[in-house]
Amino acid sequence: MSFARLLAIIATVAWASQAAAASAPGERHFYLPDQNASKIVTVTRTGPAQAEVIVLTEAVAIKETGPRETIKTFGEVYGFAPETIIVRRDKPTLITFWNLQPDDDHDFALLGPDLKVLMFQDLPPLKKTSFVFTFHREGLFDFKCMQHQPAMSGQILVLPPAPGL
């Protein structure tokens, strides 16, 4: 990872932290892509999809099960599974997030190529949260849980449309 990319990620996480701190206690702001971001990706809560991906939240190291040394050094560690999602440009794909933790909120932030947040959504405990994503640009897009950085992150690889389709 380049130094410039690392700085951009740090700035994005700092922005999300400041936005959360600026909100009233317990209040967070979630949103789908706006008009400009929709030139890169369209996201809807429902609609027809041509493919489906299920993403699980994983408890890698938590206070209830340890290991204690890891928790003491790093705090609780979570991840997304899978960490890499591969989709086709202009192919609506239903992505369902399953937050498997009964007592931990997670969120999903989709970052654009410039590392600006395109979408930010809550993933409540023990809930399935689904969206239909249609990417209009090819490339590699980062996603992360802003609450559990740096481990809880991944990437969406957007490939060209399949030949002949």
C-alpha cells in the first residue's frame, strides 16, 4: 500500500470518527450514495438482482472468548467474511450482511477510488441487512467497518461485463 493511500484511509477514518462525535450521543448518520456517487455505484434496498453475495461478520478475538493476550494488546478484533467480493460492472448484485454478534453493532462504509465515503450504513446486531449494488465503474473499492479498524475491512473488485452478455 502506498503512503498516499494509507494517509487517505487515515483521513477517511478520522472523518467518520468526527462525524460520529459531532452527532448527538447515540446518534449516527447513515446514507446511500448521493447523485454524484451514483455515477460510480447505484445502491437500492430492493430490486432485481442477477447475483447474490452473503457477507458475515466474524468475531476473531473478543472479550468473551479471548485470547486474553490478544484482547489486552489489540482490543476486540472483528472481520468480514469474505473479505473480497468480485462483481461485474452493470450487473445488479444483492449483497446481504449478516451481523452474527448479539451485542456488537457494526457498520459498512463503501469507499470510492478517491477513498471518499460513498455509502455508510448500520449493521445492527443479529440482523440481516441487504442492498442491491450496481457498479458503473470497474476497479477496486475498499469497504470497512469504521468502528472496528483496521482489521474489519475488505475490497470489492469490479470486473468488466462477461463476454457475450
